[in-house]
Amino acid sequence: MTDTSQTQSPALHVLFRPVGPRELRLIAASGYREFPPRLPEQPIFYPVLNEDYARQIARDWNAPDSGVGFVTRFAVPAEFVTHYPVRTAGASHHQELWVPAEELAAFNQQIVGLIEVIAEYRREGRP
């Protein structure tokens, strides 16, 4: 599923989110328009700022944990991104936005276009 409209405007900021199969099913159920609510033990929604970091998480964490990991890409207005702190988790390119779970519905309303699946990683030995 490709929606190139989100990369056409300099007023948009492209973000990435690595997800497992359960979260991807919920994204698909929304018509690829929103991320599902966080679970009670997940107080932060954290999209990441670069594709390489998202791929690393999907490949090294999601795939081994659940058999498959996906990388999603989406865009929000650039000005909106400034409402959330950027956190570095480890290496300097491991940058994430920290969106409080209670603000995820408002965050979802800012998504421009569709959430795209741009990569898939499978656990070794699994088709």
C-alpha cells in the first residue's frame, strides 16, 4: 500500500514505527489511518525519526519476538511534531518522539494520508 501524497509537502514530517503482526492487524482494521490505543502497561507511543532505526527494531526485536516485524511510515504536520520531546535511546541515531498514550487519539488525527508498510522482517527459519 503506497500513498505518496505524504512526501510531497515540506510542511510534513515523515515518521516511522516498527510494529509486530498484532499491531499491524489493528492498523489495517483502521484502514491504515491510525495507530491502536496503547495498553495500560504502555504509557508512551514512540514513533521513530529515521527509517534505519525503525528497520533495526523491526528486524532485531519484533521479528524474533513475534515471528515477523514490520516498518511503517507516515506523515504528520511538521509543526505538530514540535509538541513532543525527542528522546535518544542509545546511539545518536536512535531518536524517538515520546507521545503520552492519552494523547494518541489526537496524534492519530494529525496523520496525513495513510500509514504505509515499507518493510517486513521474518524470524530466521520462518517463511
